[in-house]
Amino acid sequence: MHRALLPALLCLAACGRPARGPWATDPDAPLALGETSVLWLLLCTVRADHTGPWGYDLPTTPTLDALADGGVRIRRTVPAGAWTRPSVASQMTSLTPRTLGIDPPREHAFTDVYRVVPEAQTVAEWFDAAGYGTVGVSANPNEHTFLGYGQGYDAFVDSDAMTGHRPDPEDKVPSRQVSDELLGMIDALPEGEPFFGHALYVGAHAPLGWWSYVPHPSLGFLGTPAQNYDRSIRRDDDELARLLDALEARGRTRNLLVVITSDHGEGVLRGEREGHGVPTYNAQSWILWMMAHPALPGGTEGQHPASGVDVLPTLADLLGGPAPDLTDGRSVRASWEAPEAFTPRPFEVTETAFDGTLRASVVDDTWRLVATGEPPTRRELYRWREDWLEQDDLAATEPEVVARMEGWLAAWRAEHPQRFDARLDQDLDDDARKQLEILGYVD
């Protein structure tokens, strides 16, 4: 038996307690820059259709359910990138991976290193400029200070910095440790002053840890890859409840905006393309985005599709602050406040060069075009709502649809030229490479 397994089995009852929420303790607290603290929690690899707020019928996310009851969720958010490094970069800068130059076609995805350049304003820099204390922690080495993701933080803890504190250094960073690191940094900030805190959890990222095989009171025993995936999501969700309870006990939730996102999904069901990074289908391309605060209309849905690049502009709009210096995104606030007056984009784009080859997914309300190459040399077309597993490729029988969507993609690429030289002439250090190895990115 794994040496950390027995304690986990002994505390199953505690791990399965229901979430309370919605945690903000002042019902009259205003959403205002300089007054509202912001907690951005990113659940790596969690697909929206396996969570309660998006209609999943298993109890994977009671904490997210409680937050959704106290806030707004965006019905369908598409990641700008198909794996952690470019997707998180797009959320934190409001720039596409193409604009940032962070995920170009290349020979070696992880030894040819690209970073968030200093010229790109990050969400932490945006809050720092407003006088906030800024702290962050990430369990994924693709969000690393060496790669520019620590820009704007007073303190940021990388995954490899937590190696010596784990029960087994060969495992991923446990979600409990991520929360504890973040709590410690928030404790060090002045009381009564607003803060921006960020944490990235990897509990649902393959390879699933031993804890995914431990029975959960709400989700049962061993099972299929999808069932193990669901248990991993539930354990991260339980950890969010513990974090929020701890912040409430410290008096840090009086005026707190909680932002929940994910970076990409994962193919786990029979018939789906496995994993993430290269595939850009339904399983990988429906991510979390929700925000909870007393000033937001609880249980409300942003009715139109959005992109990960819209997160920062929307936060700026909600808090009444300046728009980001340079942005490919826009505020989607009107999608729930005045949906009839909100004009959605006709399509959203996800791009990836995870395996060195450029691929793009272009999706509208009916169709998904998956195009390989620039210009495309291979095309796939699916009615993604009717054909959820996207097995029936209609590219050969719907040439007009392919041509229209390929035209959209060409225009989008022309409108988003690479603005920065993001190449680093240094390699990741051995500790960071070890973390990539644990998550299956390198051999």
C-alpha cells in the first residue's frame, strides 16, 4: 500500500463533507478596484461538462455548485490554447498564444522554450499597479517564474519549489499543499488591504494520482478512467472548500471575488480522443469560467460563447478599472446583464503546436473545423452538438462550410500577428524538467 494511502482512507468522511459557500461574508460588499480582493483558482485539465454548474449528473463539484449559486458562469468558454502553457498565458494576459508567440511550430515542444515576455501585461501586474498585494502558487511547471508567469507577483511559488515538502517527490504536487502555500502567502499580506491571489491545481491532470483510486463517499470505488477522473475532480473541489473555509476563518472573505477557470479538458470517455495538447475536440475545448461575489446576480449564466482571452478584460470591467494595455479579448459582462444587446463573436479559435505541428479548432454554434497546418493541409469538420464524440467527419460532403470556416481562420490569423519574440535561449532546470516528467510531458 502507498505510504500516503492509509491516512487518506482514514479521513474519507472528512473529505466527503458537503461544501457550504458562498463564503463572502458581507452581502453589501461592492465590486470595486481597491476594495475587492480577488482569488483566481485554476483547475488544470477540468472540462466543464464533468462539473455540476454545467449540468453533470454526478456530484463532482459541490463547491463549484455553491459558487455558481452565488455568481455567474459563462455557458461555453473556449481555451485559446490547447495545453497549460499557452492557455494560462492567454488568460493571464488577454492575448492569444499566437500574439504572444508562446506556442509556435517547433521541433521540440518542451526543450525549445518560449515564455511570457516582459512586455505583456499580466493579470498580477494589473492588480499590482492598482496597489494590491499579489501572491500565487502553481503545481504545474508550465506555469513557472522561469517562463515569465511570475510577473507582477510579490511572491510566487513554483511546483519544483514544493518538491521537498511532498510525501512522495515522485508524485504530483498535492492540492492540499497548493492551498497551504497560498494561505501562508495571504497570511503574510497586510490585513484589511485588498489582495490578488492565484493558485493552479493539477489533481485532475494525467497521470491521475493514487488518490483517484481511493473510494470517495460521493463517487464510489474503482472504475473506468472517466470515473477515476471524476474522483480527482471531486478531491480538488473538496480542497477548494477547505481553502475558502480557511480564508473565511481568517476574515479574508468579507469582500472577495472568486474566479474559477480551467485551462483545457481531457479525453476520458470511450470513443473520445485521449488526453490533451494535440486534440482540439469537444473533450478538450470546453473549459470552466465562473465568478462569485455578492454583487453579482447569483445563479446567472453568460449566454454567449467566450474565449480565455476575455477573462482579464471582464475582471477589469467588473472592478471598474482600466482595460489591459494590449488585449485580444473583451469584457463579456453584457452577455449576462444585457444578452439581447451583446454581439457574440461568430466563432472562437483554439490553436496548438503541442507536437510541433500547428493545429487550429474553429467552432461556431453548429460546426467545428479542425485544420492542420498553415495554410491547412488537412481538414476535419463535425457537427459538434449532434456528434459529441466527433466521429463523423463531414469535410468531404460540406465543402462550403469548410471554405467559410477556413476563411474565418485565415482572417483571424491575419488579425493576430505575432507581436513578441518569446524564444528563450536557456533550458529549464533539472527540477522543473522533473515536474514535467511527472505530468507526462517529457520522457
